[in-house]
Amino acid sequence: MIEVLSAAPLMTVQDLGRSGFYRYGVCRSGAMDRLALAVGNLLLGNDEGAAGLEIPLPPVKFAFREDVNFALTGADCAAKLDGRPVPPWWAMQAEAGQTLSLAPSRSGTRAYLCLAGGVDVSEVLGSRSTQLREAFGGLEGRPVGKGDLIAATGNDVVLPEDGAGALPPSLALVLPDSSAIVVRVVAAAEYDHYTAASQHAFWNAQWEVTAQSNRAGFRLAGPDLELAHALELRSHGVVPGVIQVPAGGHPIIQLADAATMGGYPKIGTVIEADLWRVGQAKAGDRLQFVEVDYSQALDALAAVRTYLDDLKNQAARLRGASRRWRQA
């Protein structure tokens, strides 16, 4: 059990999201950085989809009301446990009475706090994720606030005395250097309807994330993207990663809480393997789109899976060795 002593705006309980309900108009929701959540869970011996706290734009402070293993991943927030630094991408044990504080992030935007066994809230439609717009899931369908008590499901995992960490995805899954955040994109259905100049600008401009961005989508600023001819579309299904272009010509990347359908033309889709990179961006950051094909997108997803599987195996071996050492 932890108590929230101070909260970040729109801090919510999230897991990997809901699936199978798009036909009813229920979006995926879930963590904006699904990879960071999965890493935190695997370090603790949880199922990688267990629920945790998504913490956008710290500072925040928590008090542990009982002994519990926890992990911090995602944004580097110079975390401290009773004043002792906690490394980023790290799991360790907290004792009852200790206080965990997160400062404003030094890199990234969203931190994830995972607890042994996962955050204990009820499942709604097969997920514990919070959907703020519809006000269900998570903690009563609302943001986590000051004074809230967050329970851990708990598990019997034994961590090394000083904890254990993971190589961050930014170092394990490296993309070409750029002054912007590199994001791989597959051309979408209406790509060929855009002018050659707009297609060139789409791949070569650095797109700024604007303040008109949230969990539903990131609105980008940059060159105007123009259709080669008038185009009318019926509303159709969209998923996280789809890049739509409204009449104003500035793209919007659909994200975790996006609507399940829309009628704007689609110029591209951020591949699933890179959505975590977008999820860690903030207003003012710049994105650089790199074109890949479907086969390359699948290869990228396989690389993410290999990274998680390797981490799961390494973390299990380390925990097993720690348990044996303590029993000796």
C-alpha cells in the first residue's frame, strides 16, 4: 500500500490497454509508453501487462505504508527514497514508512511506478486502465490524487539487496542520431493523394509537438501538408499510431486515448515498435519521421520482443540467485 502525498496532473492507473472493443467505440487506452511499463513489471517478476501508475510531468511524492517491491521506469526524474538516489530503470524494496519522491524529469516525460504483483484495482472490460473521457477503469475512472491509497496485488519475488535494473530501451533499441526524436512510419492509405512537395516535407521536416497535445493525440506544427486534389472520406476505423491530416494541413498522431474512428485522410502510421518514443515526447520536442515498409515494421517489433524476453530471463536469473544466496 502506498499513499499519494502529492500528485502530478493526470496521473492515472494504466496497464497495456483494452483490446477487442473497438467495434463498440471503446479505445485501447493503456500506457503511453507501453515498453516502460512492461520493463518495470518484468523487473519485479510481474506479468508485463500488470497495472502501474503513469506519472506525467512530475514532481510527485509517495509514502510507503508497508514493505513492498517497486520499480521506476520511463522518464528520469532524479528519484529518491528517503533522500537516497534511486537509479532510473531500477527495481528495489521499500520499507514501511519510507518516502519516494520524483523531481521534474531530466529526460522523457512520463515515469512509471510499478508495484509487486501490479496495482490492485478492478478490471473493467478486461483491463485496469483508466479511461478518463468515459470515466471508468483504474481508480474510479479518475486521475490519482493527493491522499489516495494505492494497493499492490503483491508477489513473493525476492530482489537483490540493492535492487536490479534494466538497460533503457533508448540504449538497447538505438536509431540513427538526430537532433529530433526519430520515429519510424509506414505510409498510409491516402499517402499517394498528397502532393509530391507535401510528401517530401513529411519525411524531411522536423515536426514540433504542440501544447495542443494529450493522451488522445499529438498535434504537430510544421509545413502545411496539401492534398493533390479534393478528397472526401467516410468515417473509418483508426488505431494508435495513425497520422491524420485535418483540413488545416498539420498532422495529428493518434495515441492511447484516441477515438476509434475518424474521417481525416491518413498520410502515415507510426509503427507499434516506436509508439513508446512518441509517448515520451513533450510539447516543444521535435519528431523526425523515417519511412519503413511493413516487413521492416515487423522486424522492429520482433527486436522489441527480443529485448523484453532477454530482460525477463536475465531478471529471473538474478532474482533466483538472490533468493538462493539469502537462503544459504
